[in-house]
Amino acid sequence: MLKRGRPGIDRAIEPQYGVSREGQPLSYNRAPAPDLAPWIAGLYATVVDAPADHRLDCGLFNDTSLLRFQLKGQWTAHTADGIRHNGRSALLFGPQSRLMPISVQGAFASTGISFRPGAGYALAKSKIGDLVDRFVAADDLGFPGEAALVMLEAGGSPEDWLTSLEDLFRKLIARTGGKLPDPVATRFESIALANPSQPVGEIAREIGVEQRQLERIVRRDFGMSPKKVLRRSRALDMASHLRGVADHEEAEELALRYFDQSHLIHEFTDLFGMTPGRFVETPLPILTLALESRQARRLEALKRLAPGGIRPWE
């Protein structure tokens, strides 16, 4: 199986919230307040300094929908709708089925909320399948947009940003009735984080539903089939390991999810657009930030990391 080298680093950028043991950039991210946990997977704040003429080519690959507030930086994203250019903006991103290429010029700052599967449908009847590999203006779907940008631009610490976003989301929950996500989707999410190699039929039996019902709910709340969700989860865990933002004690277990190296290379290249070897060598700071946040959420969900605890890669 693939031997991981030291991941490539973009030394032109300066993340304000520190780096991992291997020099990878870190964001300020944490779990939501307990009363918001049924709907929110996590929150983050990222501020990165870079020369004004520095162009960073990278990508995003999120397994959840994400409300992202771009406070600083000029972005270009290659979406299912074509190339999109954005500066200051409040956007609702759908989950990604594969790496979304992006580039950013100069310094950048953003903060946001990642949602639990089914939260958008429960609160706003939004069809997540229509947003896969896409994004839209947050205000267009009834989520806080321009008002939140103004509030965030007033200043404060990263924790102030996240606390303010939680307060905004509590108002949204109250306004929309506070319906909870489907428990089948919630249970499937937990299994995908713990053991994405488990067959779909076996998962359906474990949850206690017919396979067709599971497939219908997962397509509605994840935007894709259960098999694709599990395949993506497996690849994101491996990508986190390759970027040095995973628990190294899991390395053998993650590798055994693939039949052999050929299987790993094929799936990884299909989802990330590059071989695992090139993935390790290429500086991918923005993607690494998202992977680190997801791994923290995953380890907390598996009760292997206490909220706010020291992460294995720190």
C-alpha cells in the first residue's frame, strides 16, 4: 500500500491559527453548542495572509452542505454550473461529489457553518440534490446572508464570529419550526463516518429499514446514493491521512478499506483528479483546512476525541 511522504506546503501563505505537526495550516474550528448539534455539524473560521500577487490553486471537497461567509479574498470556483467568480459573499454550498477546483488571489478570510445531513430539508425543504457541486446566494434560500456579513465585518475574535453565527441559526430554527433531521439520515451519517466499507444492505438492516427506503432518504438528505456517500467518506478519510491531519493510529485500518493499491489509486484519482502520490506532493492548504475540520468532527462523533480536546495532529 502507498507509503505517505511529507505533504507539500505552500510557504507563501501564513495561517493565523497555527499549523499541524507537519506544517499544514489549521483553522479555528469546533463543534456546535449542544442545543444546535442536531442541525449543525461544525463551525470554522479561517484567516490566511499571503502576498497580494500570490495565486493559490487548490480545491474544496466537503461532505456536508456549508454556509460560507467570505470576508476577504477574490475566489474562482469550477462548479457544476461553470466557472464562478466571487469576492465578499454569503453562499450556501451543497456537498461535493468530487473535488471542486478553486483558486484565490492574495490573503483570504472566511467563516461558516457545516450542516448535518437533512438539516436543510428539515428546516427549509431545500433539495440538497440540486446543490451538489454547486452554490447559491444564502439569502436566496432563506438563510442569513447580507445581514450576517455586516455583523461579522464589525470585528471580533474567531470565537465571537462562531458564537454570533450560532445565535443567528437559533433564530432560523425558531422561525422555521425547529423540525429535526430524519433519524435514518442521522444514523447513516454516523455509520459513514465510522465504517464506510460496510455494505448498504447491511447498513439498512442495522438501522432497521428496507434498503429502498434507506436509499430514498439518503438521496434526499445527502444528494447522492448511499454507495457514493460511503465511497466519498472512505476517500476523505484517506485524504486526511495523506495530508497529515488524521489519527496516525488509524493508518493501517484506512488502507485496508481498499482491496489493493490499484483500487486506491483508481478511486482517489476519480474523486480528487490526481493520484495519491501527487496529492501528497502538491500544496493544498484550503483543502487541508476542510479535511482537518472534518476529521475533528469525525473523531468527536466516534467518541475518540472530546470536544475541544487536543487533536492527534496538533
